Amino acid sequence: MDRIVIVGSGASGVHFALSVLQKGYDVVMLDVGRVKPPVLNPRDTFVELKHSLEDPVRYFLGEDYEAVVYPGSAGEYYGFPPNKSYVFARPRAFVTDAKGFEPLSSFAQGGLAEAWTGGAYPLNDADLAEFPFSFRDLEPHYVEVARRIGVTGAADDLARFFPVHAGLMEPLRLDRHSALLLERYGRRRRDLNEDLGCYLGRSRVATLSSDRDDRPGCSYLGRCLWGCPTGSLYTPLATLNQCHQYPNFTYRSNVYVRHLRIAQGRRVASAVITRHNGGETEEVTGDRFVLAAGTLSSSRIYMRTHQQETGETIRLRGLMDNRQVLVPFLNLALVGRPYDPDSYQYHQIAVGIDTADLAGYVHGQITTLKTALIHPIVQNLPVDLRTALALFRSARAGLGVVNVNFRDTRRQENFVTLGQTPGGESALLIHYAPPAGEARAIAQVLKIVNSALRRLGCHVPPGLSHVRPMGASVHYAGTIPMSTTGDPHTALTDCRSAQYSNLQFVDGTTFPALPAKNLTFSLMANALRVAACSF
Amino acid sequence: MPDVRGLVDLDRECAGFARYLTGLSVTDYVLEKYRDAHARHPDLDARQSPTFDRWLISIARAHPLGTWLADTYTAVFFKQALVRRKWILLVAILESTAPTAELFDVPEPGGRAAFVVRLGWRGLAFLLGLGVSSILFMPVHVVFGAVPRGDAGGH
């Protein structure tokens, strides 16, 4: 059996690895692999933690208070908690210089999805129009991923946008606010559907609603934002741990892949690695090589490989990401009521908006506010801080935010390349410009969202919607797209490189379009598709 | 040699600001964390800050009325003021530990009707405070070289 070398341990890499391990291949996974810190007090609820921890401020704000969000922090309403900082820590060698883009990368075991919110929405045929396969081709792989990770959801109004595949678990218990919104939607359904093209339903989330294998069902501890302490919310580390059970799996951590070495016949001979903080290089040989390091890192490795082989520095064009806009709202019916800390903290309601030619399908997720830190929120209210705190206490149960996601397309002006920072450091250069008409499309869609929220009994405070910087959604894709043209620096329909016959990609690098839905579930399904058709 | 007087001032500042913002007394743990944050982040030290920031902090420390006026002024014209950063740090600490966190978990009594009434008179109080503080602070802000600006929001 061939020896397969996989770079990266993110969601797509580990699922691909598990599939080929099950087929009997020898797999070597190369990973920087930053390690998750231990889980503290796994049985305590969010509220109990503030009593039971010896140093709760350190847990919630960090040893260096790095999780404190001060005014001027780019207007974001939240930051990542300190115990997830390992997810985003970069090795010294990985330097970026970006224009119009704020990149995030992960070198952690499990990758970026160690900090995801669990959205698991399958793409439909409309989303896949530019792909060389249809939903029917991908469906068995969605089903298998759902079986592996556990995805909850319902057959509801959103089925018109997200196919209802086999293997969905019963939805999670709704928090009070989400239940109220859905109930209101039930009464105003026709209005929203016919007037606004707006549909609501249960989120599809990769969180168990009941026990499965060695993972327990959600126990509603309210700690999701700080990392699920029980493993109910799926993260790829669980699948990496499953890979470790196979004797034909070798995991090499603390290594950084600099580039691939090309041998005669345009085949990859080895991965050139160093220890992640520098040191001597080493070569890891294999028969087939798979890049699963995320679009930015995989692109960097590919470009450096080409540069080493030919001396040429190329630009990979077509970088995509989803624009996100946060729309805070207040549900007046819940003002003065206590909030629900012992509940699932992430989005429980999804929104689908069919805007036709304006922006295509627009995806939204409604997260009702529960146990998030409040200081980033109160400082943005247009009153003095003391008043803001007092108002917030009574408004908390009614607060929420809609995270509105827009699709993206490949455009030539958006690219990555290799270069240097102004200070002379080798870097991945990123250039991104939004599409013409984006501001108008956002404004029009926000009118729809605001109108929908008002019909659900919610007030949308003016001036508080926030257009997140490009790069914030971390759904990067498109630099080496699947194509039937065979053009240089594209991929074939099985995600094999058109340049190097034994190199494949299983992350978003090869996606030729970026629908508005969260990407990770589809990345995992595509990784299984590649494993099925190529191995 | 630790700056004992500085630490005592910081403790008084922490306790005074906490009482102003929340009506709560602080625990030794909160005082310790407030001091620790200042030790780790010299940019929170008023002695290193621009003149207007130092002046605002002295006003805010002197009396709850001064704190309130500084609060209304910085909410609109100087969101990144050092004193406001200190308050936000303190709120972050208070909400992260028991028993102070419990305050933020419970709505004010009286339900929605009381909220609306409180919203009304708090709004009026804010406007009054903003008016007074603008008259008192804005000239000083201008004299010390900074240009006060209203901070716009997003969309």
C-alpha cells in the first residue's frame, strides 16, 4: 500500500486520514500541532466556575489579561478566550503581510475548527453550480461525516436551502430566547417568507444531543464559548485521537513543512520539514502527498515548492472568504427577565435569505446572548458605562446577534504570493479587494434582516451593526481551484494538482466558489470524497 | 522596593470605581487582580499618560460626581481615555469572579415597565451629565492638544 504524507491536522486532514487508514494505507501526518491546555473543572457550569476556580480571572481573561477587549479593538463584539489562544499561535516562520484582509491561521492539533461554532450546513446544487460535482455526489460523504461527528438539526423551512441528509440527530434543547424567536416566526412565517424571502429554522450543529460512542450528549453547562469541557461539541481533535488508534498511523508534531521537493516526472518526492521553531531540515518521503494545512498554508507550501523547483515566484489568484456582518438586536419581550446560563451557547437558529440577483443566497445564524463576557458589549452602548451596565442587566436576556454571511467568488485581483515584509522578512503576501457593489448589497440585505427582526418583535439599535474585516470568517478558499481545463496551478476534479501528479489538496484551496454557508462540514465531506475516488 | 503608596492609591481607585460602576464592594482578590493588571500593562499607569488623561483620572478619583462626569464625557468624546480603559478592565474582572459576577446575571427588579421608566430617567440623566461635562471638560481637552470627537458606530 502507498505511504501517504498529509500536511495538517485540521478538520479535512483528519477525516481524510481516517478514511485512508481504514482502507489500510500507511499515513504520516506532519503537523506543528500546538497542544490544547487541560480542561479545568469539566463538570462545573459557567456560573459555578466563577466560584470554584482558584483564579477565575486568569481563566476568563488570561494570565496577561489578553482577553480584555478595550475600546478601539476594531469594533468586534467579542474576542477569543485565553484557553483558545493556542489555536491561533503561529510559528515564527509563518509571516503574512496582508492588504484588505486580516488573516487567521491555526497550527494547533485539530486546526481552526478547535475554535469553531459547530455550524454544519450541507451545500445544495445551487451552491455547487461551479463545482465539478453535485449534491448527490457529496451526499454520502455528508452522511458519513455526520455519522462520525454527530450533527443535530431538523427538517424544517430551511430544508429548501440545506438538504436534509440521513443521520441527523434530534435538535438540542432550545434556550428560552431562541424558542421565543422560533415561536414568533411560526406566527409571522408567511410575512417573512413572502415579503422578505427570509426563512428561519433550527441550526445544523455538530454537537451531540444524546450520548454517542465515547462522547456524551450536551449537558448544557453554558461553557461552549470557552471550549466544550465534555466533548459534546465536536472538534477535529476527536478524530485525530481516533487516527492514533491505527498502527499504520504516524503523527509527527512540532514540525513545520517548508516546501515539497519535486523529483523527475513532476512527482513529489518528499516534504522538507524543520522543527517548528527552526533547526535542521529533514525530508519525509512518501508515495503520495496531501496538503490539508488550510488555504493560506497549503498555498504557501505549493508556491514555495514551485519556487524551489523553477525559481519562479507565482501568484495564486482567486482567494475567497465570506464577508460577515454582525447585527445586534434586543427582543423587547425578554427585557427585565433573567437570562438562561445553563443552555447551549452558540447559534440555535439559522436564517436563509434568498436575495436572487442581489447577493444570491445569504446565510445567517442567530446567537442569543447568554454567557458571553459583557464588557465588550457594554462599552459600545451610546451612554456612560454605569448606565450601560445597569441597562445591560435588564436587557441581557433579550439580546442577540445575527451573523450574516455573504458568498464570495474567485476574482483575479485577489491573490496570495511569496514576498517580503517591509522589514525584509520572508512572508506570504495577501491581497484582497471586495467586489464592486458589495456595500450596496450589504445595505440591502441588512434592510431585509432588520425588517425580519422587527417582525419578530426585536429592536435593532441604529449604528451598531458591524461589518467584520475580510478574513474574520476564516472560510478561506479558491487559490488552486478544481477545474476541467488542466491549466497550471489548478486542481483536477479529484483535487489532484494539475502540476504534480501525486499531490492532492483536501482543504478549501481547491474550492472554485465559496457559498455563504459555513464551510467546514463541506470541507470534511469533500475530503471523504477525495479519499473515496482517489484511494 | 514596591511603590506602596502607588498600590494603596490603586486599591482606593479600584474600590471607588467599583462602587461607582456597580454599587459593589470589592474583594481582596479583585484588588489583587486590578493591581496585577496594572503591573503587567504599564500603559494603564496614569503617571505615564498624557496630561488630559491624568487630569480626567484625578477628577474621576476625587468624588463620585467627578467619576460620573468623566464617564459621560468619555462615553461620547473620548472613548479611548485611560480612565475608561481602567473601568473596562475593572468590569472585566468583576464579571469574571464570584460574588461580583452575580450582579450582572440578575436583571434589575421591576420587569419591563420598570426598565422603560429607568431607561427614561437614566437617559435624561446621561444627557444632563453630558451637557455639564462638555462645558467643563471640552475646553480643557482642547487646551491639552487633543481634538475631542464623537465616536461614530458601524452601519
